[in-house]
Amino acid sequence: MAAAATVRFRAMEGGDVAGLGADVALRDAGLRATRQRLTVLKALRERSDAVTAQDLHAELRAAREPVGLTTVYRTLTALGEAGFLDTFAREGEQAFRLCGDQHHHHLVCEVCNAVVELESDQVENWVRSVASRHGFSVTGHRADIFGICSGCA
């Protein structure tokens, strides 16, 4: 995540998501900070799992939040493109999760969609070793490990 995105994320993470930090995050993602978009951000902050736009929209409707599906899709997509959300492929859809600002990797439960962030040190040495053996110079990588968490096993 870029340094500017890190600062914005920390402002959003450290304060009330409906406050100035969320406004700045949305604006920097090219979106106006509407009540509906702030509601989407608040919902993301309250969960540790990855969620699809469809599922998040259904949850917001069940909570009687008047947020349209198009708004949910656009907000998640723009925040993902701006580096505020990590994305995961799930049954042909994208699932989104608000993640930490440091380089990290994930353990993802295929049953309940729980996501555990792994510190990058646990993966970096392996990445460098494999790349070196194959004559590659690493310019970037992403490691998401999928399985079944202990709560679902």
C-alpha cells in the first residue's frame, strides 16, 4: 500500500469510520462521502471476514439501511482499487475485506470466509528462495492460503 494510502487508512482505522478519516478515504478513492458509502465502510470495519457485495448488500437491507446494490459495488470496487481493501476470489465473485496497512498475507477459511492476516516475515524468505532457484528477481507477490479454520473443521 502506498504511503499516502497508509496514512489515510490509519486515519480511517483510528477514528470513527463515519468521521473525517472515512470521508478522506472515500474522496481519495474518487467517491463522494455519502451516508450510504459511510454505512458500507462502517459495515466493513465491524467484520473480520471477507464479504461479497451481494452479501453485504443483503445484510445492510436486513438492518434496514437504505443502500443500493450499485452503491455497494461501486464503493467496494473503488476502495479496493485505492488500496483500502484486499480482495479474494470466492465462488466466481470478489469478496472484500478491510485489512491492515503493512505488507501481509492471508489464511482464508473456505467455509465461513474468516481471514487471518499473516505477517510478511513468515512468507518472505520462502518467496526469495523460490525466486532465486528459478532465476527470478521478485518485484511483488501475494500469498493467500485457503483452507478450513478450526471453528469450521
